[in-house]
Amino acid sequence: MTACRVNWWTALAAAALLVAVGFVASQLAHLTDGSATAGREYGESQAVMYNQFATSDPTDQQIHQWCSTGAQLSADTQIWYRGGIIQVGELDQKRFAEGCFETYRAATR
């Protein structure tokens, strides 16, 4: 009976470890996503230009709009960023806009 309990607990621990490793791997893939990285670089450069000419902080709604527009325009071109190249049609516009927003917002606050 003890052997069955040990095997059951071992299987449960292995399953929990597998779930944890899968979650961490998905988060790492999220951080190294090319579209998000390109969006962050875009947001960074746009924030620098904004800060040169504006005296007030943009609203979150404005930043979302600008980043979404940037993603739409970028989707039709080949994008070069520090981590590589995104071919035409391969850009994840949602991830690009999210990366852009987080960097743009941080740089203008």
C-alpha cells in the first residue's frame, strides 16, 4: 500500500513540474517574441520624438491608437529590429502594439 502512495505522489509531483516548466517556457517565448520586441523599439523611438515636442503626457488611449496605427502600417513592410527581421505578413500586430504601448507609456511618464 505504501508503494502505491509513493508512486501516486511521484506522478503528481511530476505532473506539477511539467505544468510549471511549460508555463515558464511560454513566458520566455512571450518575452523573446520578435513582434513585441520590434514594437518596443518602435514605441521607444516614437516616445523620444513625442518628448521633444510635447509638454504633457499622452493619454493611454492616445498611445494605444498610435501604437495600433504603427502596427497596421508596419504589417505591410519588412521590419528590421535589433533581434532580426520580420518578413512581410509575419508581424503579429497585437503583440507589436502591446510592446509599443508598454515602452511608449514608460518613456512618457
